[in-house]
Amino acid sequence: MNNSSKIIGILLLLGGLGLIIAAYFLFLKDLQEEKIFYLNMAATCVVFAVVTLRSTDILGPVDKVAQSGSGYGLKWFGVWFYTPLALALIVLSTIYGWSFNICLIGHIALLLLLLSFFFLGSLVKNNVNEVIGNIEARKAGLKEISTQIDLLEMQSKLSKGASYQEAIDKLRENVRFITASDKPAAIAFENKLIEKIRIIASQIEHNSQPADVIEAEFDECLSIIELRKNQY
């Protein structure tokens, strides 16, 4: 489906460019000076190509590109800002016979404006992705804790010994109130908690400790969580 959409987009681009060039030679060749004629034809092709590339799946599925790029909206704003101005310049140069130099400067200025929007969009995307990456890195330890609690709960349910569901639920509830942090102390407490949860899971699996010892291990986990909550 993606390949067919991409092929359709390429055919649309090539077909549209062919129609633009043919229309210029058939209807506008004698209405403009040669240099203005080729400049306007090239500018029209650029406008069509830019809009087509941003509207079709040639560069990848549009919805996925939009979701993956935080600066996508800013780039689209640049396209819609550039397109009417470039087309207006083409039409006005044809009607009023503006000189080649004026038209060339105008089109270069508009292209630079469009590129500036794309540059700003890429800058925004990189900054947002960097922030998201930092947030995800700070959450890595908490995600691992949640994973280990899930494994602990699974092991508890599989065990034929005492049930520790209430202690596990209490553990999970307290973890929910931990704020993500990348401080070394916070990471150290998270690693200590992960290791402690793994030890409890192993004790439950092998039934190697009595219930009161395992309950004491859960209490120690809660103590570690309280210490971790103080790290922001």
C-alpha cells in the first residue's frame, strides 16, 4: 500500500510537471520575454513540486511523517506562505511585464523564505526530540521498576506459597508517585530497588524464605521508594 501510494505520488509529480511545461509552451511562449518565460516556468514547477512533495507519500506516508516531525506544521506553514506569493509574482510579472531582474530577485527571496521555514522546522524538531529523549532517559529506571513489579506479580501468582498481592499492589501504588530524575542518587536508588525486587521474586520462586522475611523485604522496598521520592 505504501509503495503504491509512493508510485502514485511520483506519477502525479511527473505528470503535473509535464502538464505545466506543456501549458507554458502552448499558451505563454509568446506573451513573455524568453528569460522571464523560462524563469516563471521554472518557478511554477518549483511551486508544484514543493506542494506535491509535502502532500503525497513520496517522502514517506504523510501521516507518519507528520507524527514523527515536531516541526512539520511550521514547514507546512512555510509552504502555504510561499506558494501564493510565488504564484502572485508569476501572474503579476506576466500582466505588467516586470523585468527579469526584479522577478529573479523576488523568486530568490521567496525561496530563501521557504528554506528559512524548513530550517526553523528542523531546528524545532531537533530541539523537541532532544527534550523527549532526555525525558525518556529519565524515565528508563522507572519503566524498569514497573516491569520488574509486573514480573514479581506474575511470579507470586505462579507460586504455591503465600500470596503477596497486597504488598505488590502497595509497592506499585507508591512507585506511581516517583518523579523522573537523572540525578546519580536517584538512579542509584532505582537500581537498588530493581535489585531488591528481583531478589524478592527469586525468593518467592524458590520458596527459599519464610513469609515474614519476604514481607520485611517489601518493607525495605517501600523505604527505598521513600528515599527515591526525595530525589528530583
